[in-house]
Amino acid sequence: MGVAAELNRVVSGNDESFLLASSLPEENTYYFSGMSGGPVYHVPDAEVDPTLIGIVYEGSPGSSAEWEARDSQAFFTKCDIQIMAYTLTPTIFEGWLRRAKFA
């Protein structure tokens, strides 16, 4: 399964994480639990190959239980998608390997 969402701001190689968020034209019943660890690609247009820029760590809404737990202050609707991801660059990846004692 693939999900397309928009960046909420410009992402640089110095950012640890970023958010993708979009509103769909209609309500949906999709939940995004299970996407963690999946790749995030930047696709500028059909003429250019996608570039890996991140790894998903959380998708919202994550589950029906999460949806039902919302209170009256929630602004998230059944038209909204949010994907939170860690930025992936060679330097960041090398840092992860060092912290895990793999490098």
C-alpha cells in the first residue's frame, strides 16, 4: 500500500524528522498503523526517479481505537492523513549505525 501526502514545510538534511499531511476530498476509513519502518520517497514529477528521503515512524490515524479515543478538542477529521518520518541522509544513517554500535 502506498500513501501520498504533502510536506508541511521544506525539509533539509539537518532535520531529524518531518511531517507529511494532507486532507482528502472525502472521509475515509483508512488507518495507518503498520507503516512504521516504511520508506518515504520524494517524487518531484513523473520524469524523475523517486528519491528516498525518510523512514516512517508513525501514521495517523493509527487505529480505530485511537480514532474513538479523540475528545471534543480534536481537530483531526476522517479526511486527514498525517505521516511522521525520520529524515534519512547518509550522515544521519551513519549516526544511527554508530549509536547502535554497528559502525
